[in-house]
Amino acid sequence: MNQRTILFIPILNTIKTADRFVLKQNICKYFLFLLLFSASSVVALDQKIPLLISDHHADHALWLLKKANGMKASLILLDAHSDEAQNEDYDLVREKIGKGQFYEADPFFNNHNWIHPLTPDPIDSLLWIHTISALPDAEKSRRFLAAVLSWKIKPCNCLSLNELGTYRPNVTGVSSALFVSIDLDFFYSRDYMPSDLPHVLDRLLDYSCNWEGPVFWAFCTSLAWQPNFESTWVLLEQCIEWLKNKDEFEVPEITMFDSYRYDTSRMAEYYRAMGKEPPSFHLRKNEMPERISELFVSLTGN
């Protein structure tokens, strides 16, 4: 019996019988709470993160609507572009979302306006990351914050990846979800390369693992914004190499070979302005390099 126990017994003996009974009850309740809390923590750790790999960023909208299932969600957007464009069909899309007609709403999402119709729910806070360690570009940040001011969600912010640990959105309850949306064109932007991918994803995963509610991830290749097809395959190789060693994720849902979106890239608009049909920028499974195909098999099992 240690010294603390010896000191505690005389104190306990001086308490009235009724008070001692209440004290014992409270102690039992406390240890029961600890037991239940520990059990719930183990269950939470066993839950894997659902994952999507798509071609277009707009595909993330439908996927989030299905996964959120009525929950509020904080969006972390890792992207060279802020995708803050106003959606001209906002009211129509909101009406369809309100009726649960997600597939009917899907055609109205596009690459740079897919976030707007998802506010103020399921998305009720938004963080845009477009730098790793450097301060976010002041002019880009100003335009982004000015554009989303009317969306009636808060907080909206621009931070570098290195500042992510300080980000604490105002969410309500443990049921609030975290949605991490990653555009791989970030790694072919002015300042970053595919070699930066593992470090960046590690930081995002660390943040996700400390989130108290459900977490969803989605990647998009954004082929039309990449330098060429080979660049996209290189990024996919890096991405899958990283994913295959991460037990935190479910087997991904892959839709990047089934793209049907309207191409809104600058190159496509240039062709249309010239009165020409833009070239088709779609990944084809039968053109996948063998090294990528083998990685996909190791990741998905088929």
C-alpha cells in the first residue's frame, strides 16, 4: 500500500455513510465512462477512410453528397485553383439536393463551380491550400475570399500546408465530417513537383487521423490541366505508391476512366473559340502503362 492510499483511507472514513455511498457510485460511473470511451476510441480507429479517384474535380460533388448522408462537412481543398466560381444553376441544384435527387443534380457541377452548390450544407466550412510552406498568394487569396463571402459559410480561409495544424473550423458535434479533396494538378503547379506528393499527403493524413468525426478523401487527376498524358501517369504512380502502404484507407472507388464531363480547360475554350472541337482528354484503361496497371492491381486486387 503506497503513501497516497494510506492518506486517502482516513479521509474516506470521516465521510458520512450516505455520502460515502454516493462517492462510490460516482467513482463507479467514472470508471464505466472511461471503459466506454476506450471502447469507442478503438472502434473509431478501426474505421477506414473512404476514397475516390476520379478524373474531374466535379465528380467529388456527387461522391460527397452520397457519403455525407445529411452530415455537415468541413472541406479542405488542396488545389492549384480555388474552384470558387459561382454556379449559375445554384437554386436548381439546391432544390434537387434538398429532394435527395443527387444524380439529377450531378450534371450541373463543373470543374470550377462544383463547391458553390454544396454550401451551406453539406459544406459549412472551407479551407483552400495552394502552397506548402510559402505564404498563400495574397491576390489569389483575396479573390477567393471575396468570391465565397456570399456563400454564408464560415470559416473560409487560405493557409499553407505547414499552417494546417492550426486550423480549427467551427464544427458542431462529433458527427461533423471532414472531406479532403485533392487535385493532382497541384503537383504540376508553378512551385511544386510530383516528388512533393508523399510529404504533402502525409501531412493531410496526420490531420485527418486526429479528426473526431468521419473522414472522406477524394483525388482527381484533372488531365486537361496537366502538361500531357505521361505527366498524369507519373502523378498516379506516385499517388498509388503512397496509398498502397496506408492501412487507413478503404479500397478506392475509381471513376477516372468513365469521365463524361464537359471540358472547361483553357485549351478546350481556345479550340471552341477557333470554331474547332477540342481534343478528347480522357484517360483510357487500355492505354495505362504496365507499371501503373500493376500498382492498381496491388491497390484494388483487380
